[in-house]
Amino acid sequence: MSIKGGRNQNVDGKTPKQMTGYLSPILLLIVVTSAIFVSDIIVMFLIPLLAPISLPVAALIDSVLLIALLLPILYFSVFRQSRLQISELTRTNEQLQTQITERNQAEHALQLERNKLKSILDAMQDGVSIIDQNYLIRYINPAIEKQFGPVNGRKCYEYFHDRMEACPWCKIFDVSTGKSIRWERYFSKAGKTYDLFDTPVIDEGGAISKLAILRDITDRKRTEMALRESEEKYRMLIETMNDGIVVQDENGLITYVNDRLCNMLGRFSKDIIGHPVIEFADEENQNILKEQMAKRKRGESGPYEIAWRRVGGEKISAIVSPKPIFGKDRGFQGSFAVITDITQQKQVEEVLKESEEQLRFLSSQLLTAQETERRRLSRELHDEVGQALAVLKLRTDFIRESLDKDKAKAREECERSLHYIDQVIENVRRLSRDLSPAVLENVGLTAAIKWLVENITHNHQARVTLDLIQVDDLFSQDSKIMIFRVIQEALTNIVRHAKAKNISIAIKRSGNRVMFLIEDDGKGFNVVKAAGREAAKKGLGLKTMDERVRMLRGTLDLHSEEGKGTRITFTAPHTMQSTSDGSLQ
């Protein structure tokens, strides 16, 4: 509360005369004179009435009468007003005391607020300074003092920047006009960048000073710079990568594409951005995109193949690798995807597929021709070479019998020749059987497998377990030859390389398919290496087995581990079907 008015006014704005009701001295003199005059007149009138009275008595009466007149006048004009004045002065004094108390309380509260504000400023991690218009530092908090040291009477440009004159970038004159300014500045003395907020404050003398808040943003600026460099790096990477990049919002509208995708679609980015992604696919592929968009909204992701439509209607094949984008509230905000052009790859695959089909056809023709040639050679060995050897044996035996008894040496030589011819005949028969076993043609597949097993147990120390069913009526002769060759190749590999002690062969039927299982407890091998290019140069055993199974329209599964044996499983559909009465046709 402030005290208003001049020196002749009290707290209520009244003058002393207005406040006390005192008579002026002249008016008081007139009243007293009038009282004396009235008392004298009254005495003059009373003396004749009371005569004879003495002069002293008359003087006494005059004095008493004067006192009787003056006392009320003095009471109402002087003494009563004095009491009122004292009362008014007391009340005014009480009001002054109240005002002083309130002002002291206000000043104390203000000082508390100042102390509180100073405590807050002192405790702030940000730097705070107050600088007047003469560049004098009125206040710094401990954060600034810790960074820049004590002020020691220096001006702000000396203290903060080691300059001898005011900084040209200083905002103090802008702040003195009442503006608040936020800006950034690098302080070379501290080696840091600060975010500054300058605002005007009024000091106790009413002058405007500048209050500056300095926040160290050096780390943030470094992070922003690193982020910008990273963004630029990744932007360059995205713009120069061989794959297309597309970003779409939650409604399927494209918000970003890189140059590679523009080249893939044969369009400018302005013709793509803002358009729905399904616009660049035909009706069939639009359905694929809609299904994939629904998956993205569910948070699912996974690559898929699709065909895009270029300008002019040309299609390009691509692999799309998408990733959904979700906000902090887990709301779907769109997705981005890497698009890999596989058009050339698909064309090469088509060419390779055609080439592979041709190679498989040639391979099947070659195997068929091989079996035909084997049968021909087997027949020639059996019919021609075998018969020629039989005739040779007969002739040699005839010569031996025709020799004289004294030709013992010649007869002995004939005996050795006959023994050798028997060996040759046996080898020819074996070769003939290996080329085209007669047992397969004459007795059937099951008997041929048993014949193979007998040869193995006869020539090698291996125990063979059989679990066979009759399948001769389920396959054509050509199919039985293929199955026999696969089993023969498998058993040959086992006795040559596996060093197995136990071998098991099983044939099982499931529906319209027949499964063949060959398993051993040998040393096993690395399947990947065995199927590799270097292994293929050494032999065609596994590849030939696989090709024969493929010709049967079946599947081959090979499982082996070093030291744990090998299991070969192949299945083939049988060509005969069961009738309702259980017979085969």
C-alpha cells in the first residue's frame, strides 16, 4: 500500500482544519469579545435591579457571569475539538502503523520471493545471467560460474567471449525494447553451443536489463549433425541401391519412392507419389496386394512375388519384402518395402527350366538307351560269346581226348585251358547277369533283389535283413528295371565305401505309392559334399539314382551323418490299381 497526498494531508486526504473542526484565531477572538460584551451588558442591567450593591460585588457578579458564558464557548470551540483531534490523530496513527506493518510484511514477502527465485536460479542446470544496458553483469548462477569462472568485475563481452568491445551479435538493445528473443550461439571460449533465451527484466531502479538463460545443446547439435549425416548417407544409399524402395500410408497411398523404383515402373516420382499402390498392378496382382495390405495391418511381414505393370502394359516380376510401420500407440501408420526386380532372373529361370527339361529328357533317353544296350550286350554275351566259349571248350576237350596217352604235357595244358575257359564262361555269365539280370526278367523284382542280397552276403561280410512285399504286379518292366538299378547302385556304394556290418532293405506300400528303404550302419558321409560339383566329377552314382527315381515320377531322400550310417528312401507311384474285388489291373 502506498502513501498518497502532500504534507498538509493525512491518510484520508483531509486537511487539519477539515479533520479537527477548530475555529480560526480571529473567530475565537470575536467569540470571546462578544462573551465579555454580553456579560458586561447583563451586569449593567442587573446592578440597578440589585442596588444598592457594592462595587466588589458587582465585579464578582461580572466575573462569574463572564466565566459562565466563556466556559461553554471554550468547551465547544476549544476543548471538545481538542478531544476530537486527539481521537482523529490516534486513529490516523493506527492506520499508519497498519500501513507500515503491511508494507514491512510485503517487503519481507518480496524478499522471500527474491530469495526463493535466487535459490531456483542457483539450482538450475541451465546457466542464468542478468546484464544491464551498460554490459555490466548483475547476476550469474553457479552453472555459469562453473563453466566460465568468477566475474571479477568484467563486462559480459569480456567474461563470456574474451573480447575488448561489445559483441556485434549482442541482443541487449533488442531486449531493451521489450522483445524476448530465442537464438543459438557457439561460445568459442567454452567450446560449446548454447540455446539462448533473452528476455527483459526491470531492476529496482526501473531500468531494463537482460535476463539470459543458456542451455547447453552441444550434445544435441552433435547428435543432430550425426543424424543429418546418417540421413544423407542412407538417402544416398537408398537413391543409389539397385532395389526399389516404396513407402505407403495406412490408406495404401504412396508417400515415397526412390529413383530405382521409378526406373522399374518407367514413371516419374510425381506420377507415383500420392497414388494407391494397387494402381500399378493388374487385376490379379491387385488382389495379392490387397491381401498383403491386410497382413501388414495385422503386423505380419514376409516376402512375396508379384508382377508390376510398366507404362505401356509391360510386366515386370519382382520380390516384395515389406515391413509394417506402427506408431507409439500401436496404430497402423503404413508400411515400407524393398522391391527387387527379378524379371531377368525369371527369364533365366525359364531358360534354365527348359534346358533342364531337355537335359532330363536326354538323360532319361540316355538311361533308356543304356538299358537297351545292356540288354543287347547281355544277350550277345550270353548267346554269341557264351556259345563260342562253349564250342571252344568242347573242341579243347576233344583235342585233349584225342591226344595219345604219352602226350601227358599236352593233355595237362588242355586241362589248364579247359579250366581257364570255365572261368571265362563264368565271367561272361556274370557280366551278362550284371548287364541285364535274367532273374529280373524271368522271375521278377523281388527275386532279383534277393539275388542281389545273396551275392553281397556271398562276397562280403555283411548281414542283410529283408522286409519285402510282392510288388512285381504293381510296376511295368521298365519301372522294375529302374527300381532294381537304384537298389543295385545303393548296395554297391554300401559295400564299396560304407564298411557296414548290417544292412536292411524294406519295401512298403501306402495307397498308390510304394516306398523302398535301404539302411546301413556304416561310416556315413557328408551329403552336401557328396552332392557337390567336385563329387560329381568323380562319379555319377547319386545323380544317376536321383534321375532314375525322377523317371519313376517318385522322390528320393538321402540322409547320412559321418559315423552314423546312411538311410536311402525313395518312393514311386505304382502303375497298377486295385479293383473292387481285390485283383490288380
